[in-house]
Amino acid sequence: MMTVHEVSKIAGVSIRTLQYYDKIGLLHPTGYTDSGYRLYDDTDLDRLKYILLFRELEFPLKDIKNIISSPDFDRNKALEQQIELLKLKKEHIENLMNFALGIKMLGVKYMDFKAFDRSKLDEYSRQAKELYGNTPEYEQMQEKQKNRTEEEEQLLADRFMLLFKEAGDIKDKDPSSSEAQDVVKRIQAYITENLYNCTDRILLGLGKMYSGGGEFTKNIDECGGEGTAVFLDKAIQIYCGDVE
């Protein structure tokens, strides 16, 4: 048996929190000392473990009480679900960290780039549909996009623009340089991961689109500086080589 002070120290929660859990019926101690201090056994600590896990996932206390008090509560299944939710939370935090690092790298004005406007994203989607509307790649993009929120789509677009900014930072170098080729490689990987399978043939087509004028060229050059789109096209051609 452990006292409330010992449980507080081990679990990293305050004594007041444990007292509150007792008060609302979320976690009753197994017993009390002669002086009236709460005592907890291993079963109580096991229950506390699940309470804290659900709290980390921002479940309301009343919902946690209903979940872990239910006769159908399956601890193994609950752990599996919590692990998946924590993975999603980790991914979300990593995305936010990358976004914040991008803002730091680009400066405050990064948030003012017209290339990040929702209207531009819609234009990209429209042009992509015209180019790939009847292809497996377009279907892949539609499938990946259907469960994303507008905020998630915006974050993906913003992170994509960071790659164009990187290309702009080295546009005065040789397009065949290791730095330029690395940016191209990461652009291809980013498209494949988040939109569709970006083969070398498709990447070559994108390079021509980037440097061909219109909204794509304008937005990329606004992000990386004049000449970035043309530089990227040249780097992509070198990266892909002779594609049959």
C-alpha cells in the first residue's frame, strides 16, 4: 500500500489532484490510515495509469470515468487505441514544429506570401485535375486529400513552399550541385508521400510546368526569388536524366 504522498511523487500528479479524483469518484483509494490518509494499492495505480493516459489525450474527466468504469472496458484494446492516438498527436506536434522552424527560417513575412492563399491552392488543384484528371496519380491525390482538414492541407502547402524557398537560396549555384539535387530529391519524395506517386517522368513534367510561366512560376519565384522556378526545372532535368 502507498500513501497519497508516495503516489503523487511516483505518478507526477499533485496531492490535490488525487484528492479531487477521489471526490468525483474517478479514483477512490483502497483504504485509509488510522490518521485518515488515503492508501492506494496496485489496482489503484493501474487505474491511475489509464486515467493519466486519457488525460494526455485531452479526454474530459467525466468521459474517462465512464470509459474505465464500464464493464466492457478492455485494457489491451484501450492501450492500442491510445498508442495510435499518441502517434497521431506526435505527428501533429512534429508538423507544428516543422512549420514553426519554417517561419523562423523565412522570417515573419513568410505569413504574407500570396503563394499560401487558399485561392492559389484551389488553382493548383484545378490545373492538376486538367493535367492528371484521368490518371491513377490524380486518383491517389484525391484519396489522400479526402480525409484532410483545410488546416492540414494548408500546412502541407506551406511546407512544400519551404522546399521552393530552399531552392531559391541556392539558385545561383550549378543545378547539378549536390545541394540542388538534394532539394529535387526531397521535392519528389514530398509529393509521393503527400499527393501521388511522383515518378521521374511526372517530375520532369512538373519541372516544365514550374518554369513555363503563369501562376506556378509566379508563386515559386515569389517564394524563392526570381529565377527559382527555372533553376528548379534545370535541376530536375539533371536529376531525372534520360527518362524513356
